[in-house]
Amino acid sequence: MDDTSNRQVPESFERPFDSHEAANIHETSRYGAGGDRPVGRVLEEGTATRPTQSWANPTRSWVSALWRSMPSWLISTVVHVGAILALAAWNIEPIQKEIKLMLTAGEALDEGEDLEQVELSAAEASSLEVSESENIPSEMPAVDTSTIAESDFSEIVLPSGPDLSIPSSASLAPQSAMSAQSNAAMKAAMTGRSKEAKRELLKKFGGTSDTERAVSMALKWLAEHQDKQTGAWTLAHGMVCNNQCDHSGRRDKSFNAATGLALLCFLGAGQTHMEGEYKEVVFKGLSFLIRNVKYQKGMGSWWVGEGGKGLDDMYAHGIATTALCEAFGMTRDPKLLEPAQAGVNFLAFAQNASTGGWHYAPGGLGDTSVVGWQMMALKSASMSGLAVDINVVRKANLFLDQMAWDNGTAYHYDFKRMASKSGYNASCTAAAALCRMYSGMKKDHPSLQGMVEKFGKAGPSKSTTYYNYYATQVMKQMGGDVWEKWNAKMRDQLVSTQSQSGHSAGSWYWDDGHSTDSAGRFYTTCMATMILEVYYRYLPIYAEQEEEDAFAL
């Protein structure tokens, strides 16, 4: 294979987004129900229409002549400035409240809606068979998995850039979608990732120079374990470094999940394909995901199988969609808009129509762990100004309602566990707690307080990575004494266990049972890195009103 590691990032993909393009792309992303503007088709400069009618009134004739004589760029500027001023004068608080209202966890549906709330008894739940092959929708996009490992994606780094066209798609916006936030609100949600804000937020929330050094070492390790030819990562990282690092995962073909996880680490640290020391690394990773998405009817999927034989499942879809949404939100690069929105649209298709859940394959009854990643994708989409189908989020909260027990302070993994009344699942409870927070649950809600109390008593786990990942975010959002106690333990635990020498320097590994058997050192490294980025990754939910509005779904 040719070594492409020294190639320059193509200017067409790397260049900053100027104000004229930003205004146009913002216009294309404000798709309400029934809009017919193709999403992601940026208006070309100089195509603004001009009035051609002759006016009898001399004043109108003079104005018309002046209008015709103006250059197209000036007309576009005037139009967009006027639109911005009009939007600034419009009180958008009612829309924000309506979005929050519709996304409130467990809220009853309005009269006349045809969304049926799921009420399953334990007996009914126990009779449900979790057979993914029986629950896959008939219009599931056909995906050829035979060439995933062998395909040559090296051309994606050529100056021409990847082809992002979506065939026969008039609009990617779901019919019930709303564009959740303005550009200003979107940018506010991720301003903590900038160099200027990091120092202040690290000091405010308990980060240190040691945590930042650990993140820096982790990013270096991840960059070294990227396939320079394809831009992808794999959970079986030993395939890239010739097993110089031990504990390689066995899911050797989960390229999309691994690439999404690695990109989230870089993006969380403020590294994009336009800014930072890892621009080319991020560019290649994004290019791999863009090229690897499968389109059908305005939807895009990174799901390539039910997870067997090391292939990607719906975990991969949620992770890859989150990465594309965050990259678009941070850069506003128009080439990221279509694949990100298409991935969000696929979430509605893959959601079980009866339970509101997601499982390994589209249409599955659902489990709380997989639901957590899809909800994070929806949150990232909304935060980045993409269209989110409100009903999808509401159905997901209905699924979580069914999983809740012990007065809403604990959550089951799936319907079978619910029916058997199995014990407390800390990881699923932590994932559900964060989903509830992002869906609008108030800080003082009794069930949320109960979950936080359980996390605080247990403290960070020595080995359960998934629990630590979600619980750390929950405790950070709660703040105060509970966060300070949690952070002191979690922070020092991660800093002290990071590998400091040899080819594994910058990575983490501990035995986490099934998770590390499947995903190995790569998985623990990505999760640990994102935990240590918690200080600045997102602004607080429960803070000053302007920050809360900026972050809400």
C-alpha cells in the first residue's frame, strides 16, 4: 500500500467556511415539516434572484434600477442580514419550550396523536422473543459486507475529495422533524473545546495538567494506530501495529464503530479536520465514514450486520452518527451535512415501532445500552442544528419508561431482564440517567436524585468502563459535592493507570470481561480519553439559563 501519511489535507475539504456559505448552509438546515429544499445543497454564490418587473412609480423604478445594478454578493449579504435581524427580533422562547416539552422524559402524548404508548406486563415481556432476523424491516438497505475489509479507500484523500451525492433524494428532512437550534446556540454548546476555554473549565471542574497530559498521550497513541491508507481504526488494533501492543480486540471488522470512537476522542479535545495538530488524522477518519455510509431513500447507515464475525451493528451506527454530527457542528463544513443528517434519519427507520427501542439490528425490541448510543446521536444532531424527529425521541423515552424500576432509580437491560426481575444493572442505569437528563428531566427529579445517590455510594468502578463513562457525565452535570468526590477518584484512577512506556504508552487496559474481549485496549483507551475530556466536552446542562438553552435537545 502507498504511504499517504504525508499528504496534505485537500484545500476543498479543509478550508474554513466563509460567512456567505455559512448563511446558506444554515438556511438549508432549517428544514421544517414538508420542506422541499434539498438538504446540503449549498446555494452557489451569485444566484440570488432579482426583480425584473418595470414599476410605473418613479421611486420604485429608481429602487428597481439600483437593485439590478447591485452585485450578487451584495444582494445576498443584504438578504441574509435582514433575515438574521428578523430572527433576532422574533422571540424564540416558545419554540424552545415546545421542544423541551416534547422531549421531556415520560411525558404523555397530546390527544389525537397516533403514537401508542407501550405498556407491557411482565408476562407479556417474558413471551417476547429477541430474534433480530424476525424484526428487521423489509426495506432494510442491502449491504455487501464481503468487501469491507478488502476495499481500497485510499482515494478519499485525493484533492477531489469524496463524492457525497445522495441519489434521488429531494429532501433528507423527516416529515416530523424540527431544526432544534440556531447556529449561535449550537456553537455555545461546544465552546468549551476551544483552547481559550479549556484552561478555565479545567480549573472550574477539577481537571489538571496531568489529565490534559493523559489526553494528549492518548490522542498520540490513537493517531499511531490509525490505518494510514484507509483512514479507519479497528477494535483489533494489533492488526495496525503488528501486535506491538497487547490485548487486541477480536472484532477485527468493526471499522465504523472504532473509527467513530477514535474521532469522538479527537473532536472532544477540539481537534477537527480544520484546526489542530491532528487535522489530517481527523480528515482521513471522517472521509472513511463518509465513503462507507450506505444510502437509501434519504437515509444513511453504518449498520453492516448483526455484529457476528466482528462486523458492525447498531452500536456502530449510533457512534458513527454522533461523530459526524459533532464534526459538522464544530466546523459547519457542508460536506459533512448530508451524511450526518442521513445517519440521523436512519435512527427513525431502525427504531422498533412498538417498543421505541433499538437493538443490535434494526427493528429489534431494544436494550438500554444500544438505546444510549442512539440517544447520544440524537442529542449531538440537535446540538449541531440538524433536524431531529421529535417522535423518535419520545418513543425512546417510552422505552426507557418500560425499563425503569425501583421508583425510577434503576433500569433493566432489556425486556427479558425486566420480566425476570434481575438485579441492579449499574451501566444501564447510568446510560438511562444521562438520556433522561438530555431529554429534559429536572435536576431535582426524585428518580434522578436516587440514581445519583446510588452512583455516589458505589463510586467509580475499577473495571466496568461503560458504567464509568456514563456515570462520570451524569455526576459532572449534577455538579457540586457529588461531582467533586466522584471526580477526585475517577481522575486519579485513570491518570495513575495509563501506560507510560513502550508502544502502548498513552493507552489503557484493564480486564472488563466481554467488553475488552471484544474491543480490547482500543476500547478502554477511547472510553478513558472521553472520560478525561468531560471537563470541557460540553457545557453544563444545569447552569445559567443561557447555557441550559444552548445545550437542550
